[in-house]
Amino acid sequence: MVRKKRKQAQTRRKKARRFDMQIIKAAFKPVAMLSLLVLVGIAGWKGYQWLTLPTTLPIQHVELRGDLRRVDMDRLEQHVDAAVKGGFFSIDLEKVRSGLEALPWVYGASLRRIWPDRLIIEIEEQKPIAQWGEKGLLNRYGDVFEATLDQADQSLVRIQGEDGREEALISDFIEAERLLHPFGLRLVGLREDARRDQRLLLNNGIELALGRKNREERLVRFVSAYRRTLAPILARISVLDLRYANGFAVRWKKDGKAAKLTKTVNDRV
């Protein structure tokens, strides 16, 4: 009986020790995992700090690419030399890009790192298609940018209008050019007032008053009349007012007077 009780006591002590060990193990596991995570985090942070040091894999070679005709290359290279500071991983590409795009005649810039120490910079130059107002220039996307006008081609057309109308006026200009070009007529100017009343200026000095509505239809009517009757007398015309349903008015260069001409009269001119 005594022996039996002793065995039962020993069994209870063994179970208690096993239970204690299980508690210790259960408590140790999260502590060990947390410690491991902390060590990995510290190692990762130290590695990140090392990688982002300007002295770690410094950029040694910078290559500029792009068809650049108007960009001031000396100023561009000076900016690149000053801006490209740091290592392969630490260089702030967005800061360099935004700085480049702030330079005159630069439309866009893209940057690409090549392992282990090269940086390729591709520059897209602004391509003006028209002068905007008195000081600005327009690119083919309808964006206004400022640059010294004597740097631009002096044969650029001049477009004038309200701010925010750039894209629409470029579209109108292109459409008008499409209709006039086959007849040897070239646009040199487009002006739109606050009421969106448009006037075109041709390379022969003639002004076309298009108004606000049905401008394409009015240009088609002008082209039709030009083909039939206007070509021989074009040199005598100062202004053609196309804002009429069945014809147009002409201001002659001689006396500056205007006369309304219907289609029937046009055919006899």
C-alpha cells in the first residue's frame, strides 16, 4: 500500500514537471520568434542604411540621350552634374527628373539606372507648333510653355485665345489647314475672342471671319467658291466674312468697303 502511494506521488511529480516544461516551452517560442524578428529587422535596417549611403555604389557614368536642338546643353549638363549626387540606390530620381523638366525647352525626362554605376537620362525636347499670345508657345499636346521667342522658328503660326482653349484651338487649326492646304493656302494665324468668334489669317494676307458656329461648313463653302471664282481676284481681297447662310461678304483692299455677296453673285464675280 505504501509502495503504491509512493508510485502515485512520483507519477504526479513527473506530470507536474512535464506540465512545467510545456509552459516554459510555450512561453519561450513567441519570445524566441520575437527576438529573431527583431534581429532580422535590425539587420535589414542596417543593410538599408548602408545601401542608401551616397558612398555606396556611387553613380560614375551619366549618359544623356535625345534629339536636342534648342535645349541649352551647357546649362543641362551643369544641372545634371549638380543634381546627380549619391549612390545607385540613394539617388533621388524623381527630384532629378522634376529639375530637368523645369529647364527651358525640356518637355519630359526619363531616368534609368544600369547596374552597377550608370544612369541613362533621356530628354524629350519641346516641339512648338505655334506661338500662343504674346509670349507663350504651344506644343502639339496643347501645352503652353515659355521660352525665348527668338529661339523658335519665326515662321510659327500665331494662335490667340482664352486660357484653357489651347487644345480646342489647335484642333480647329489643324482641321482648317487640312481643308486649305490642297489649294496652296496656308494659315499663319488663328484668333478667337472671349465670345469664341474665330478669325483666320492666310499667308496671302487675307482674313477669314468664321464666327462661332458651323466653322467647318463655312470653310468648305469658301473652298468651293475659291475653286470656282475667288482665285483670280484673291489679291484684291482684304477680308472675307463667311458668317452668312448663303454667301459671304468681301472687304476689298482698294477702298476698304464691305459688300455682301450671295452665292449667285459669287458665281458671277
